Amino acid sequence: MIPVYAMNYAEITFRAKNPVKRWLQQQRLISAIKLYGGSMRTPEAICDFGAGNGELCKLLTENYPNTKLICYEPAPHLLMEARQNLSVFAKVEFCENINNVTRGTFGVVFCLEVFEHLPPTETVNVLETIFDLLKPGGKIVIGIPVEIGFPAFYKGVFRMLNRYGAFDANLKNIALSTFRHPPKNRPINYIAPGFRYHFEHMGFDYRNFEEIIINYFKLQKKSFSPSAKFGSWLMPEVYFLAEK
């Protein structure tokens, strides 16, 4: 059985009822573009890898109006949202199968809110795919949540208010994550045929993922969002800029 969101992606992120959540969602896109900006000249082609509803592509078209932009989303229901959301942006090209894209095409790949959902095998496969898609010296911008320490605590409390008792909203798992030992038994489901997926963020540890990144890319910068100065002890998101 292939699960789908009860509401579309935008309704639980960029158009969420909670104004703080809406603001944080927008800020993570701004943080990602800011981290990349100025790191190199304007690229000929950019890929938003795992684009969701395509909201990042809107900002990318504004910042890089003369750049070829590929919106890649493998989940059909999310790609449909992206097409609708970006219907007035004629320069954006849509892709459901990344294997149809020529290797070495992109100067930069943005991959936001993707890796925390991927099981280990899929994580390696995506990193290898992005490596192949980048030009020599190309950049990757990765955005992932902080799900340990104090951020795990306040996120857990918020989730408990909405879905008490769920995997990411029970006292035991919140306590484990708060003390930096997140639960290992993360539920696995499917977001599209053949695409295994962790729907819950809880259990993801960005520290372990950072160790994996350096096996594929040269890590250049790490920053936290929405304010870099407060670091992982308070901020809900971490961003990496790395080079092929």
C-alpha cells in the first residue's frame, strides 16, 4: 500500500495553520540559498533534488533568472503539486526520473528535507546519484533537521500536542532524542512505488549523516537555521555546503 498525505504538502508546510511553522519553512529555503550564494559564479544549471511542491524553485528563479532549473520529484503526487505551484514559471523543467538526466549536468544541486527520510541504502544511492549529476567542482547544498538535544524536546512537545502517542510523539522517544540517543527502530513506509521512506523525522541524527557526507564530498561550510549563531543547541535545521 502506498501512503499519501492526508493534506497536500503545502498545507502541512508553507501554508500550515501554525504561523511559526510557516515562517520556519520559508526561512529554511532562504538559508539554503544564502549558504550557496557567492560560493561560485552563476551556474548554468541547478537541480532541486526532491523538490516537494517546488517552493524552493520559486526563489531560485528569482535569484538565478538565466539559469536552467530542473525540479526533480520522484513521488507523483508531489510532482503534481510542484507543476501546479510553478505553472507560471515557464523556465522550470520537471523531472520524475532522474536517470533521464545527463550526468555532469549541474553546477549546484539543492537537496532539502530529503535525507532525514531515507533509509541507509537509499541515502547512499542518492549521494552517489547527486555526485554523478554534478560537474567537476560542483556544489551540493543539503538541508536537514536537528532531531537531537533541545530541538528534539521542543519539537517532540509540539508533536505530542497534535498526535500524542505516535512514534515521534511519545515520551520515551522524545527523551531518548533529547539526550542525544535517538531511537533506532524508525518506521519505514513508501512514498511512491519502490521508494522506501521514513515519514517521521525522529530517529534521524545529523551527526551521523555528516560523517557520511565527507565520504563523497568536500565539506566547505556548515550553518544552522534560522539563526546561525545559536547552533544545534537551539536551531531546528542544519545546512551543509559541499563540493564534488
